[in-house]
Amino acid sequence: MAVFQTTDLTAASYSVALFGLAATAILLLIGSSWVGRGFRIPVVLCAIAALVGVGAAYEARAAWGQGSVPVVYHYVGWAVSMPLQVMALYFMAGSAGRLGAGLFWRLVSVSVLMVFVRYLGEGAFMNPTLAFLLGLVFWLYILGELYFGRMDDVVRQAPGDHLRRGFFWLRLIATLGWAIYPLGNFLTAFAGIVDDGSLSVAYNLADILNRMAFGVAVLATGALLHDEVRRV
């Protein structure tokens, strides 16, 4: 078992991500009883995404203890958690109106492909430029659905402000927070940067926004809506 030094910021960032994601998953699982029936699926999906992050952070921290973290350790977690979060957004918007099954499967497929092609590029299984561009296109498609697609239309027509505000912050996370992943892909594939631990620190800190804050925002939106319904 590796013993990390006090000055090892990379190991510390993995510990922060590990314990923070575990706490978030527990909070979300408990909080699933604080929301209405239509919001339980999004909250539980975010809890599962956090639990996946716990496993990924644990394995990556162990790998760091051996000297380095291969790129696959990052992508395994993202390949599961990001589609789960996209599904949470779909069901969250679906609580306000009907969404087609075709949209669901398109979003899930595109979110999986978004992560997969980036991995192929960074793992040298595919031309890095093509992989980066395809990953960017898939990410922009998801953002297009969030900002201009059917989900945005349904949320805009929802009564009250809680769902609209929650959806606004969540898609902002998907825009700004998720931008670190193509940025990291660009730096490693084109700028020739080798992850000496600094990129892992950035990814782990991004988990605070992209997994923890994302899930808490879904929970808070559902709890506020449920409280509003009970008052009425």
C-alpha cells in the first residue's frame, strides 16, 4: 500500500474526489425521499454517477501510488457517469412534459460516443485530430438539445420557476464544467503535454462541479418543487 506524502497534491486531490463523491452519493440516496415521484429517477441516476466516480477515483489513486495514472482510468469513469447524467437531465425535463423515446436513445448514444472517441484518440487507437473533432461534435449536439431542443421547450413551459432555474444551472455545468474534458484531450493530443499529475488534479477538482454540484443541483430542484406542490 502506497504512503502518500503531505506535499503530494495529486494524491490529495484524488482523496478529495473520493470522499466528496462518496458523501454526495449518500446525500443523494437519502435525498431521493425528499423529492416527488417524477424526480426520484434523476436523483438516483446522479447518485449512481457519483458512486461510479468513487470507484474510478479509488482505482486511479492506487495507480498514482505506483507512479502514474494511465488515461484509461479517467475514461472508464466518464464512460459510465456522463451518460447517466445526460439521462438525469432527460428525466428531469421529462417531469414537466412528454419527451420522445428517440430523443432519449440519441442522447445516451451520443454521450457514450463522445467519451469513447476521445479515449480512442488519446489511446492512439484512432487519429487524434479526428477523435477530438468527433468528440467536440457529440458534445455540441448534447448542448444543442439542452439549449435549443425539445427539452428546453418543455422546461420553458413548466409552471413556476424552480425547474427552469435548476435546468439553467445544470446545462451551464454541462457547458462550462464539461469543457475541461475536451480541453484536456486537446492538451495531451496536440500540445504534447504528459500528465505529471497536474491534469489529474484539474480533473479531480472538476468533479466537485461536474459530479457533486450537478447531483446536488438536481436534488435541490426536486426538493423545491416537491415543497411547492405540498404547500399548494
